[in-house]
Amino acid sequence: MRYAVDFEGRTVTYTKTATEAEVSRLFCAAVVSKRFREQLLEDPLLAVAQGYNGESFNLLPDTLEHLSHIRADSLSDFAAQFLAREAPVQVEFPISMGVR
């Protein structure tokens, strides 16, 4: 998935990675399904392994490792703990563009 943002007449393009798409699907499933959300909070690895509504999640081993250490009582706390590990998105501009 690609996003384009106009910044003072310049376009910056950000491409969503496959891992980000899978994590997004995981959180969407947790939002729409109380049962899946409760399972995710109780045992994240089991929730991922069981999937949701016949769909599986294709997460990288390091993402699964991170999920296995999260202990949360709410989805918002779970998300905060997950995102605390993630590196901020970096956007690079070509040298010729310069940013004022």
C-alpha cells in the first residue's frame, strides 16, 4: 500500500511493508472481534496461530517474539506496548530538494 503526502509542493511517498499490513490486519481483527481481542490479550502467540475468521497472519519471527512479551489488559495498552518497540518512520528527501 502506498501513501503520498504533499509537502510544500513536493510529494513524499511512503510504502507500507508487508509486515505492517499483517500487523494492521491483526489489530483490525482485535477491534472487530471481542473473542479474538480477548485471546490476543490472554495469549498473543496462540491468537496469531489460530488466526481469525479462517484467515492466518504471516508475521515475521521477530514480530512474534515481540508479541510474546506483551502483557496488557486492554487493546490500547497492547498497541502501546507493541508500538513502543517500533522504530519511528523515517522519510528521506533527495539532497537536491532541501527542506526549509
